[in-house]
Amino acid sequence: MFEVTAQNPLPDHLRGGIVAIGNFDGVHRGHQALLAQTRDLAKAEGKPWGVVTFEPHPRSFFRPEQPIFRLTSREIKLRLLKALGADFVSVVDFDAELAALRPEAFIIQELTEKLGTRHVVAGFDFHFGAGRKGNAETLKVIGLKVTTLSEVTDEGAGHLPFSSSNVRTSLHQGQLRQAARELGYDWMIEGIVVPGDHRGRTIGFPTANIIVEPGVEPARGIYATFVREAGMQGPAWMGAGYFGDRPTFNTNRTFFEVYLLDQSMDLYGRNLLVSFVELIRMDQSFTSVDELIYQMNRDCDRAREILMGYQVADLPLARMQAEGRI
């Protein structure tokens, strides 16, 4: 997949393709339906297809004091778009200049001049440009062909719409299976393993510590996880992950750390991709370290049981995730 940047303009053989546009936070099943329609239209016309998306998330720009729970970092979003077969992606910097850009100017700058596109696919509620005044009709007035996708719903869950906000709610509530159903894959985070305070090592559970983006707030507790080094294909490692602030030790800091089951290796500096399968229990405080160790052994046993019985959902991204192709 070709990533368009100021230093790497879109090559001629990819210009004039059909473009999907949106934030695509989570690249959930509603997004996937829109991207599949873009791909199918491009195939029918013998054209390439690509994606225009925005970084950071617009809400992060307008309300920096209230970090949004982003479902996918830039890196994971690009991994998912590549896995879905996009020929190219243009990540537009969402800054003050872009926020002030009139919709018509945005179309010319980011779509027709940069990508040479004449056909855009967007969700039914997509808006853009200064004051969010641009919409599908604006694109048509400028002369572009526009395909809009209606709201996509989950027929197996009372026709609830697939949406990023619904996925965030599921994760906040620790409903990992529901979040995976909405996403079409197990929610995941990516990050470099950094040194911690070595507290886990002193009690027999050496963990890999990963710094997560501000605003990332799934339910605090212990999770059954699959862990792999980014780019590693084949079977993932099994792990017990912890998201919280270690109330037993009064740290007053938010951590994500993962303990690999039945493995012993140095992970410092490695880029890990951690997939969250199931919440084992909510975070809690213990009266002694011995009580904590006893519970952690039980948590690891439960994580192992869950992961050994894991069945991959029959969905494209779920299968690619399990094979390490994301």
C-alpha cells in the first residue's frame, strides 16, 4: 500500500482512482462495508482505490484537554487498511490550517490535485471543511461523482449500527466479545516495550510495559491476550494483560503491562501488537502481596484456558489477525 506524503506524491499509475474518505477510527464493520464498496466499484471500472483519512482525530484537535478514546492508533489504522487491500492511503494532517479550509478548497487540494480522483465514497453522515459545512452535495457541485453508504447495522444484534462510539462503550464496559463483533477483529494496541519499575519481576511475574495513547480507557482489569511482535506471522504468544493503576501499590499512574504465559524472553525495545480477547476480572486492591500473587496465578490459569479454547471468527480481519497478517 502506497502512503501519500509531501515527499512521496501519488505515482501516476495510482492517480484517478476511487477514494473512500472518513476518519475510520477502529476500521469497524461499518467502515469495512464502505471500503468494500469502494474496492468493488474500482474493480468494476478497472481503477485503483484508496483512502483519505485524518490524523490526529479531529476531536483531539478541537478538544485537546479531553483526549478521545481512539480505537486505533495511526499505525494500526494503516495496518488494517493495508490488510483490506487499499492501493494507497493519504493521511491528511488535521491542523488549524485544515480546520479553516473551505470545503471547496479542501476538495481541490486534497482530492483532485493531490490524488486526481473524480469519484468519492463516503458515509451518509460525512461532513468536512470549515464549520463542517461540506457534505456529499458539496462534492457533487464541484463535479465529483459521489457514492454514499447508508448506515450499516448488525443484523444479529437487533440491527444496532456499527459505530466507533458503540465500540468504545463496549470496551469501557469490559464487553470484549461484543467489541470484537462490532470491529470484526479483536481490539488491539501497539507499542514499544519500555522499562518499568520491575515490580512484577520481584513477585515472579516479569511483564512487558507499553505506553498507551492518552484517552485509551478500556475497563480496568486483567485480560486474556494474544501477543506478537509486529510483523511476526504464525502463532502468537499467550498473555495475561493488565490495564490499570495498580491500586495495591498506590501508584496513581495508569499502566498497560502484559505477562507472557509459558515464555521467557527479553522484550525490551520490541514493538508488540497486543490483541484483547476477554476481560478476566475487574481491577481490585489486595491486602497483601501474597494475596495478589495467589490471584495472579489464578488469573494466568484462566487466561490460558480462554486462549487455548479461542476460536477465530469467520471474518476477514479476524482471520488475518490470527495469522499475523495485520
